[in-house]
Amino acid sequence: MKIQILGTGCPRCKQTEANAREAVKNLGINAVIEKVTDINKIIDFGVTATPALTVNGEVKFSGKIPSVEEIENVLK
């Protein structure tokens, strides 16, 4: 499973990454978490508001910090 955090590295993006890491740990799943900071790559996903989170290339959250529980629900 590949999880990408889309954002420029702001505190909201860092919190999204931390929540994603915690969700992966809580579920005990094997996932690669990657940060995408290149604005052109972010735009390629069709994202207009960051932070955003993708799972296997599909945008699951955009423009908000998803909670650990919200991320867990998407990963299950």
C-alpha cells in the first residue's frame, strides 16, 4: 500500500503525515508513506487544497487534516 501526503510541508501537512503514520501503526499494516511537495505533482492529482492524502494514487482527503480514525477507516 502506498500513502502519499500532498503538501508543501506546512504544519497541517506534517500533522496529516503524523496521523497517517499512527493509523498505519495502529492497524499493523505494511505501507509506504511518501511526502509529495512538488506543486506540479500535487496539481496533477487534481488537488486544489492541501493537505491531501492519497491511498494507492486515489485522493481520499483534501483541504483538511484527517483524524487518525478517519485514516484508519479508509485503510481498512
